[in-house]
Amino acid sequence: METIGFIGTGHLGYPIAANLIAAGYTVKIYNRTRDKALPLEAQGAILVNTPEETATPGGIVFSLVSDDKAVEAVATAALLQALGKDGIHVSMSTISPDTSRTLAAQHLEQGVHYVTAPIFARPEAAAAKVGTAVISGHAAAKERIKPMLSAGFAKNIFDLGEDAGSANVLKLMGNFMIAGAIEMMAEAFTLGEKNNVDPRLAYEMLTTTLFAAPIFRNYGGIILDRQFTENPSFSATLGLKDMDLVLQTGRKSHTPLPLANLVQSRLTTVIAKGLKEADWTALSGGAREDAGL
Amino acid sequence: METIGFIGTGHLGYPIAANLIAAGYTVKIYNRTRDKALPLEAQGAILVNTPEETATPGGIVFSLVSDDKAVEAVATAALLQALGKDGIHVSMSTISPDTSRTLAAQHLEQGVHYVTAPIFARPEAAAAKVGTAVISGHAAAKERIKPMLSAGFAKNIFDLGEDAGSANVLKLMGNFMIAGAIEMMAEAFTLGEKNNVDPRLAYEMLTTTLFAAPIFRNYGGIILDRQFTENPSFSATLGLKDMDLVLQTGRKSHTPLPLANLVQSRLTTVIAKGLKEADWTALSGGAREDAGL
């Protein structure tokens, strides 16, 4: 099977890289903090020391890093040269749609296709290959990478067309809706708590009927338990970065987003209180604290 | 089978009364606009001319009317006298928890039990008996009415204890979350529409994965179709009334609810634009129009 490159083995990248190795791919891995990727070497990965060493000519490199700057830092001229004609860079990070569009144009100058493929999955869902991929970019390149997305983390793949930015927009829409759902539950549970309704009973009712969706079921439980600093799987810092991107995208396109402003403000408060590494569901503390709880 | 009373055969009361008749109960119906209840007479109901005529001594009367004042207007001294000792008034309307608590105390003075049992169901779901009931009030009274709730509309019944107000609070929490979900989708779809993401594809992705719950699936479709004035099943006027109750309950209990403020404002705009009879999903127009669409 094909040799593929993988850049970024954080919370989410790690289980995806592990799945690709288990599926039989030869995976060349670059991670800024090399030590974190060492267990993957034991599973069969080849660890390399620069982003460009992950590439083979005409091959495929996946990247999953923290933000726009980090993607720009790994998508070096050296990486694009190493990939060369018909090479593909699959950018899975949650970044600005405009950054993806700019990168796509730069890649194409070297004959490289840039495919945007952000991930909807918590690490455990990625590990279990029940995540969702949304993809956009060059048609033939997308077809070539689909089996790898399935082998890596995705149960469902939604194709948004050729514009490299579209998949980023949908990822931001989804993350905004998750943050909105957290705020919504936080306000509702707080109203219940202050008015003689057991929030846990309310949670049971709401998340098994009207709101019987994974987001409400999973995040609702975390909100009620208030264990935001134990095993956070998506940090308040990353959540705030994403809401910044949502509002930046809204600002550029003249789209006022009052609920996004609210959740951005909530996440800013989480970080102001020194909880930048807490799970982003900690934003639910805002409604409670505002109510004196 | 038992003779029961039913007050209020509007959009939601009508299918519930019809189900009770079909289940074999003798149902005495009072509706302010008598003509609307006439088809139920053909199905076997007995139409009466005052709320108190629906009652039998020690029996059960259901009421489902528009707001606090309307409940107070039907729960007359005459009705309570006609129900008498061990009679039950099942109040299904979405009203203030404090109104329920006051009514419960007044009912008890006549030996009547007041049970709060608001409904989570659109009319078609009530007709199909797949709705959800949340109930609170006197324990033995609740047990006595449960079979009727199941026969009338409810697939699930959640019991919130003895405080008559608690079930109203949970109903308000649920309706607030529905309104919040509408706003959330409206902002997300608008961001997509302005940034090269087909809202319908986004809807498919979001409502079959992360947000695969009836609320998002059903309301999301209505939002995208923007057919708010054709077959509205819950009007903007009623939605605004409910958000007023949410904020009033929050105000009394010192619970700031910024998202509830936002959706209240959106619904106020719907009505300001002359669409008071439109479906309350019309509040989704706010985000679109603010973005110049």
C-alpha cells in the first residue's frame, strides 16, 4: 500500500495516524514535539524531522495542526517541491476559509492539489472511525484521498465542491452550532436549577426526545458534571480560536452573528479565569455564575 | 369508560380530544369558539356551553388554552365546585410556573388537585401519539391521569415531582431551547450562504450527524424552505409569549438569559413586520435580513 505523510499527531491526529498505520499504509510522521509521536513509531510509523520529509513525489501528505499560522508553517516551499506534480496536501486543520483559498492557489503553482478536509470527531470517535469528514477541493484529488479518510477516522464524507474554503466554512458552522448548543443548555439548565427543576431530569427528558442528538447527549452530560479540567478533549483556547474564525468570516462577508458573539465572550471569560486548558464546555459556567450559582 | 372534560380544542387540543374520543372516553368539550369543536361532536363528543359543564363530581377536566389569563378564565369557582373533592384539573397550557402554583393552592381549597402537564408535540405528533408529556403535581392525581395522557398524545411521560410549577419550568426550558436552535441554525446557514456553502448541503450534513435530532431535522427544513405562513403549527405570537414567560421566570429568579433575550427580540421583529400568525421559525429571518439577504 501507498506511503503517506502525516503532520501533526495531537489529540486528534494521533488516533488518525494510528488507524492509517493499522490499515496497512506506510506512514511518515512529522510532529513538532517528536516525543509525542514515539508510540506511533512502535506501531510501525517512520518518524522524520521536517515536514518535507513526510512527502513522496506525487504522493499524499495529511496535516492536522492548531491554526492558520501552523498550517502555513508546515506547508513550506520545500514540502510543495517534495510533493511535486499531482501531489496532494490534505489540510484537516480548522482554519480560515481564506487561508485555505490562498494556500490552494500557492500549492497549484507547484502542481500540488490542496484538499480541505476538516474533521468532526472527538478523539475517541476518530479512533473508532465514526467521525465525519467534510471535504472540498480538486475533484480527482478528493477521490484519491477518500479511502484514507475512511481508514483514518470517517464514517461519513460530505463533499462540498471545488472551492477549498467551503469545507472550512462548514466546519466553522458546525463548531459554532456546538458552542451555541452548550450556551443554550447552560442557560436552560440554570433556569431549571433556580426554579425547582432537577437539571439532570431535564437533561434526560430533553436529550432523549426533542434534542436526542449526540451533541446534546454528550456535551449535556459534561455540562452537568462540571468536570471541565479532567480529560479535556477540546480546549477553551481552541474553541475561542474557532469562534474568532467564525466571527472573522462573518465580519469579512458582512454577516452579523450575535450568538457567535455571545459564545466568543463566554470563552474569553473561561480563559480570563485561567482555564485555557479546560474543555470548551466550560463556557457553560458563564450562565451559572451570572445567576449567582 | 370514564367521562372526562376537555377545554380548548385549538391546533393541539383538537387532535388530543379526538384521540381521547377514539380511545373510548366520553368527552365533554368546551371551546370558546364552539364551531371549531363541531367536527368532534360528529366523532362522539358532547359539546357544552361553559367550562363548568365539562366537569363531573370527582372527575377529570383537561384544559389547553393560550395563556395565563385564559387558564384563569376557565378555572372558575364554578368549575372547581363542579369538580369538587378529588376532582382533577389537568392544565396542559404553557403558562407561568407561578400561575400554576397559585392555581394549585386555589384548587386545593375546593379539594381539587391541579396537575400541570404541558405538551411537547406539534399537532401531527400529538395526533400520532408520539408527543412528550412533562407532569408535576399531586402524586395520586398524576397516576390517575397518566393513561389519558398516553391515550391523548404522549409516547413519553416525565414526572417532575409535586411542585405544580416544575413542569411549566421544564416546558419553558424546552421551548427556549427550540427557539435557540432556530436562531443557531439561522446564523449558521446565513454564514454558509454568504461564504459559498450550500445551506441545504450543510443542513444534510449537520442534521444527519452531530445534530441528528427531530428539532434540527424538522425546523431546519422549514427554515430553509422559508414557508413560514403556510400551515404554521406554532405561531410567532405564541412563541413570543413563551419567550416572555422564560424571561419573566428568569427575571424573578435572578437568572440572566442572554440567548433568550436574543430570540425574544427576533420574535418581536417578526411581529413588528406584521407576521404574527407566521410560524415561529420565521425568527430565522432575522439573521438573514441582518446580513442583507
